[in-house]
Amino acid sequence: MGTHHTIYMPHLTRDKKLGKIIEAPLADLPVKKNIALKLIGSIMSQQLSVKVADVIYNRFLQLYGGKEPRTQQVLDTPPETLRGIGLSNAKVTYVHNVARFVQEEKLTDARLHKLGNEELIAYLTSIKGVGRWTVEMLLMFYLGREDIFAIDDWGLQQAMTKLYKLDAADKKAYRAKLLQLSGKWAPYRTHACRYLWAWKDNAPVNG
């Protein structure tokens, strides 16, 4: 627990409704290594529960003796082998797309760290199979970026709808409201999202 919490917690509690669900400080956001492989892992986990995603990712690592592979090793892995660990045809293609992109662009962690949030989103979503949400999760949980608001995240939308009693019927007005509310949390929007996710997972169903 660093002094960092003393910066973002008081800032976020200015939003009275959000303040009600903020109790303990959050764990510090880690900055992780081998971001390219984390992106491959993120693609594998799309539309899967955390449990199933973990199983598939572990099977993936087992193909390389339990170690994180280099992108060349991933490219050298035949599609049928990747399908054999439970990946769909589309995901196999996307995994190879990411590995190829990393190779062609000579992508390194250091280079990713130099790019701003929106630059990174534009850069990585140019890979077929990588959407904005996937990059936002990467920015939050692997690059340690503190000011990301994942507007399309379903869990986040559910939490905000409940906490702020929003009406989602008019999609355009609803999105505008989400952006307006999250704007108050800058430059610590990632932490606000983390509080909302935690609250949603622990909130009573009728509460």
C-alpha cells in the first residue's frame, strides 16, 4: 500500500455515489512483461469465463514446455495444434495475426510503454481480431495505465446503471451519460472501474 492511494481515493470519493462503494485501497496496478504474449492470452480468453480461459491458456503454455513462447514459436505452431487446445478457427487466426504483427513491427514492451493510451488503442486494433476492449484491458492490467474507461464493458455498464439509476433504453443518451459520469473520475478512471467491478461482483442482487 503506497501513498498513491491517498491521491486517487479522495479524488474519486468526490463523486458521492461512487464514494459509497469505495472502502479499502486497491492493490497497486502491476506493470507486466512480455505484453505481446499477454495480448495473445487476451484474445484466447474472449467470450470465455475466467475459469475456462485459464484452462486454455495453461494448455497453450504446455505446448511450449510450460514456458512463455516467443512469437516465432507461436507462428511455427500449426493451426490444428492450436485448435486442439480448444481454440476456435477464428481465434487461431487472430493469435497468429498478433504474433505476425509483433514480428513485423519488431514490437517490444519498451515501445508500447512510449505510446499514449489512444495511440496504443489505434495501433493494436489495426490487428484483425483485436478490439478496443481487449486493448483497454491490456492498458489497465498489464501496462498499469490509470486513466482508462472501458465504456463497452458489460459488467461496468451494469454496475453504473445500478449505482446511478440510469436508463439504458436510448443507447446514444446512455453512452453520453456514461462518458459524462466517468469524466469526473479522470485522471484515475481505471481505479473507478476497478471499484465498480468489485462492487458489482459483491453487490446483493436486489440491493
